[in-house]
Amino acid sequence: MKVSICGTEAAQGSVLQLERMIRVAIPEHSIGTCSRIEDLPHSLGSGAGIAVMVAADESELRQFIALREELDDVRVILVLPGDELAMVVEAQKLRPRFMAFSESNFHLVGMVLRKMVAAFAHPSLD
């Protein structure tokens, strides 16, 4: 099972914070990164995985949504730039397991990711 963080240059600050937090939360896993949204399916490879998607704005969110068919077997953690209702509603198209905002504490993302990785290892926990 692969874990990949994807965010563009515009979201680089959040991506770096998340990557540090994730490496602490699941140090035994290799973490892939991609800086182009269209590269996310390739960075995860085939089969199930976990994608941590960081959208810097509504346009980037729409780009992630456009990939949803290619990411059908992927569990999603989504980081949005803000909590505007329209964007949160639109983000539901990705069926995220967890949603955070760029201004939030990413510690919760690490905790959720640790639990998701454990559920992959022990499917009865999911």
C-alpha cells in the first residue's frame, strides 16, 4: 500500500508541513510526493493506496476531482485552502476519508493516516 502527498507549488508550504507530520506518524512507510496533480495516479501505482491531496485553490480542487475515476481504489485525505461551504460540498465528490484545512493543525491528519495504514494491514479494523 502506497501513500502519496500531492500538492502544487502554490501549496508547497502545506505540503512540507504535512510531509514532516506524516513521516512522524508513519515512519516505517515510504511516502511518495508529486508536485503536479496529473501525476498523482502514477505516483500511487496500481492497486489501493492513500492519497493526501492538498488543493491551493478551487481550480486545483477541480483538477483533483477530474482524476476521481483514476483514483477509484484510493483512500483520500483532502486538505482545502479554506472552509467555504461551496468548496467543501464540491470536495465531497472525491469521497474523502478525512478533510482538513490549510490553516489547521496537521497533527490530526497524521493520526488519521496512521489509523488508515493500520486498517490496511488489518482489514477487520476498517
